[in-house]
Amino acid sequence: MWTKNSFQQMSFDDTVTNMPNYLKDFLKDSWAHTFQKIIFPAINEDRFAVLYSKKPSRPNSPVNVIIGALILKEVFGLSDVELLGSIYFDDRFQYALRLTSFDKPPVSINTFSNFRARVYEYEEETGIDLIKEEVESLSNLIAETLEISDEKIRVDSFMVASSSKNMSRIELVYTVNANLIKKLKELDKKAIPESCLAYLKKGHKKETIYKTRDKDIETKLEFLMKHSQMLYRASLRSSSSIEKTEEFKTLKRMLGEQTDNDDFDKLNPGELKIKDGQNLKSDILQNPSDPDATYRLKYGPNIGYTANMVEVFDEDHSVVIDYDLKPNIYSDQKFSKDTIGKLDVDKKLKNPLKMLVDGAYFTLELAELAIQKGIELIPGELVGRKESEAKLSFAETFEVNDDNLITECVNDQKPYLSEYDDEKEVFTAKFTKESCSGCNFKEQCRIKFQKKANTVRFDRDRYQRDKIREKMDTKEYVELTNQRAGIEGLPSVFRRKYDVDNMPVRGEVRSKFYFGFKVVAVNFKRLLNSPVVVT
């Protein structure tokens, strides 16, 4: 039953009240005092009421205690057991979570796992990530406490490895088959095809996979895929609703991704058309234990996820105020669009919010979308082929007015014809032969010298990119984009101090849960390292 933790204040007879003054001073000078004064009271318990029943029953453990404890778990790199021990036996943890007036901390060994399960189930049912909402709320509070101005943000992403094993095709198919066979043994053993019973024997996996010669790999893959097809058909014939299990759904997905067939139940064994390895897509199943992880070849092969971070900053401080975790084939441009859509910008501000990104986050369409929301998208570089330095860019050479007409060139010559194609978004202008004859920029100009007239034609995208590159060469722009470098050290922090590549969970929802608490832990440590005085 949902109950809110109304006990926030410390009583007169709690352990802190009766401590000697010098011990109280130790507490007030520690991380625990900052946590219990700033973070703990800001945890929004009401956000999590949807996880619990309204019917009369045993009350839930205080949600603010659970959230606070899970933050501290990441701050100090603890396991659930170590966290529980710290809550019971460390006065600093009890003080931070305002438990010093309790006779016994209101958490047990199952409290955290049960809470996670509720959050996972709720997000899978509704698509609402309660932890992300809470983490970003607390992170914005930390940014406000540090008095960081909201004029600039910087964005970056990095790969997060799945903790699942990197499997070969043979290992993958074998494992999917074996998992379904185990489920069939549990629910309907008679449905297991006779030729697949060997999977239940000890040592069968080692004999099948690891003693296969290289020249036998294709034959072995075909052999295992025949078993997959048999298992698929046997499951459909079973009366035990096998097709509703995750094991069957995984096998069906694997067959769909690894073959060019859709009618698995109608084909005879051996009729499957197995895809060539080079034709497999990056979003196919990599390991049945982590069905959301995808494959991406960036800085070497990667299987797992991509984390995106949005950091507000000034000269003295920085705080991650927004984050996301997606399968690693999710592009930076998609993250950029998501970020622009979520940012709540006050359009009354004199200057737009500056969003510093690298080139992979930038397109002209995204820049225009950002402007509509009061955001200036500022890339450090542009993706794509750079122009030859031997030629002037179109933006350097020609002036375009508000009516999308070319009005003059760098040599102060005006075209006798200028027009714009709205559908193709192409500028066109014609200059007389005489106006170009004595031009000092003739060798550097991109104009086409023709018999009757000299013609220039370029599209809007090319012109706008030229304008951006002009701006990128200015001292002010370089100084601004250099400030994005501060966020590029965060991936190292997450890997070295928070072991993000070895999270003890698999799947997008679960991995994002753990990642969120690592984000608020990073921000809390930044608060601790600031000169903010907490009274």
C-alpha cells in the first residue's frame, strides 16, 4: 500500500542530538550533511505513488529513503549488500537519509530489488521512466544550487558496452535453440523434437560449438538452423502456449533476422534461406540475454548502447541536466533532435540558448528547428567534405538578400539575371562577360564561364554551410566551441569511477535505470567539490 514518508525531521532523542559536539561537527563537515540538507528533502515521493496499490495492505518502504540510498550506492560504488550494511551500521548514511530517529532502518535485503522490479514493469507498460524524471529533477536542483547560468549547454555521447558475451552466429543460434528447449522441457517435454534432445546432455554445447572446424562452420550453421525451424514448428503444435514465452519470441525473431523466410512453419527442414553474414543488419539479436543491445562499428566493434548527455555549464561549474540511453545504432542526430524537443527555453531571453555540439549532431534542418525554440545550435565542425581552399566559397563570393536573390559578387558586380527555385532550393545568377573580365578573384571564383554569359548556380544547403564555415573561422566562435571540450572527459569518468561498461544488468530499461543513478552521483560529487556552504 502506498504511504508517504512523512517523517522528515529528527527527534530530540535521536542519535545525532545526543552526540558530542565534536562528532556533530564531523557530520556537518561531511558529505552526509550536504546530502540530507539538499538532496534528500528534494526527492519527490509522490512521483512513485503509481507503483503501489491504494488498497489497505502492508505499507511500502519510504521511497525517498530508497532513492537516496541508490544514489549513495553509486557515489561510493557499493553492492546492494554493502549498501544495506552501510545504512544499518554507518551513522553518516543514517544521517544522510534522515534515519537517525528510527529504531531500525525501514529497508531490508529485498527492498532495492523489489523497487527496481516495480520501476522496470511500470516503464515497460507505460513507457514512462520515473527514475529519469527524478534524476533530472535532482540534477536541475544541483545546477540551481551552484547558480549555473542557463545560457549555454554542451552535448556529447559515448558507447556503453553490454555486459553480455559477444557471440558468433553459431553460438547465437545454438543458445537460442537451447533456451527454448529448456523451456519446452519445463512446460511440454514431449514437444521437443527427437533430434533436439541432445541439447539436454552435458557437454553438448562444447562439442557442438567449440570443436567445430572452420571449414565446417557453414554446414554447422545450417544444421543448427534446421533445429531452430523444427523447434518453431513444434512450439506451434504444443498445447502449452509456448508461443507466449520469451524464449519462443526470441527464436522467432532470430529466424526472421538470420534468414530470408517468413513462413517458417510451412517450410520443410533444409528449405531455409540463410542470409550471408555481410547482409545481416546491425539491429539484429546479438545475445538472447540482452535482446536490446545492438552492433555498431565505431572505434572498433561495439555491442551495447549509446549514452547521450546534456551538460549546463559556466566558468566554474557544470552539471548533467539531461541524459538518455539507447541501442548503440541510435544516431547523434536523433539525440540532437530529442534534446532540442525537450529543452524548455524562455523565448523572452535576449539571446538564444547556445547548444554546443560536435558535427555529428548537426544538420541545417536541426539548426532551423532549434532556432524556432530559441536555441542556437553551434557545431565545432561540420560533417562532410571540406571545400578546396584554392577556391572562394559561394558565401564568400556572392551576396544573397532576404528575397533569396543573388544581388552582387565579391567584385561589386551585379548580375543581370537572378532567380531562386523554391522547389529545388537553388540560387541562379548570370553575369555579363564584361563584368568578370577584369576581376581580381577570377581564378578563385566558382562561376561557370560560358559563351554568352557567366553563370553561377548553387543550392541553399551549400550556401548556408559556407556561411557557417565563415563564422567558424572567427575568434569568438573558436573560443565558444572550445568550451565543449569540458564534456568530453565525462565518458572517462563514467568508465573509471562508475564502471559503466560492467553494469550488473542487461536490457535497455534496466541499463538506463542504473545509468541514471550514476548521472546523479556524478552531479552530487560536483556539488561536494564546490565551495557552496550548507548550513
